[in-house]
Amino acid sequence: MNESVNQLCRNCGLCCDSALFADVELRAGDDAGRLQRLGLTLFQKTKTRPAFSQPCACFDGKLCRIYAERPQRCGLFECGLLKKVDAQEMSVPAALEKIAAAKTQADAVRGLLRSLGQQDERVPLTHRYAAVMRAPIDLADENSAERRGELMLAVGDLMQRLERDFLR
Ligand code: SF4
Ligand code: SF4
């Protein structure tokens, strides 16, 4: 594990907890059987491509439990912050600040999802959001329309931040 991964990733986890990705596809060469034995639950995303859903079963809340044996896509992914820190274009404290801000926003989204009935933390964030938006507005709960509006804004802000800081 290189130094920037050690410093940033153990304080982040956004690429494993479903904030950034709803699922991860395996690549040719990944040993699906071995990954399942290590704890990943695979589903068939396309005819030829198995994938696993996030939040990842191998994420321990801080780091990857199967780091040395993680799927290829996980090993290849470097977020924008890691790239910038490695290229010495950003300091570690500045990157940690951006991680903390993104995590606060993701937690706010989770809180709103729970308040709108989406309580299953094993389901990817975007799927929970889609389920809320598909559901009819609960007229018996006078705050539900307002919370749905707050959720839309919070998700929009989070996506913007993730796109800007992590996916470039
Ligand atoms: S999003 Fe970046 S900093 Fe966060 S865990 Fe993933 S690679 Fe590490
Ligand atoms: S296998 Fe490891 S690196 Fe890949 S998503 Fe799961 S916890 Fe993250």
C-alpha cells in the first residue's frame, strides 16, 4: 500500500461504500470463484460479466479486507485526489479536507434516505435514491415532499462534488 493510499483511503472509503459506484464489474482474469470465497457476492450484470454490488461486503468501514487479492478494477482505480497527491499537486491535508466534506454530504444523503423509508444500508446509494423518487409522495406525512426536495438538492450537490474531486 503506497503512502498516499495509506493516508487518504483509510479516512475515506467512498469508492467502496457505494457513494461513487453502485457496483464493480469483474474483468477477464479475475478469479470469480476465489473472490466469492473471499466474501464477495457476485451477480450477472451482463451475459458475460459478473459484478458485485456496493457497499462492498469486503469493506471493513476503513479499508479493504482483501486488499492484496482485490479485483483488478479496484486495483486500477485511482480517484482524482490520490492522483493529485501523488503528483504533488495537492497536499494530504487538503485532500483529507475534501474527503471529510464529501463524507459529510454522503452521510446527509443517507440520513434523508432513512427518513424517507430507505433504511437498508446494504443497497447502493443511487438505488435507494431512485426508489424514493419512484415512490408516490406520502400525503399522510406532511414533511415528506419537503424532505424529498432536500434529498434531491443533497444528491445533486454530492454528485457534483464527487465528479469534481474524485472522478477527474
Ligand atoms: S475515493 Fe480515493 S481516497 Fe477515497 S478510498 Fe477511494 S481511492 Fe482512496
Ligand atoms: S474489493 Fe476491496 S477495494 Fe474493491 S470495492 Fe471491495 S472493499 Fe473496495
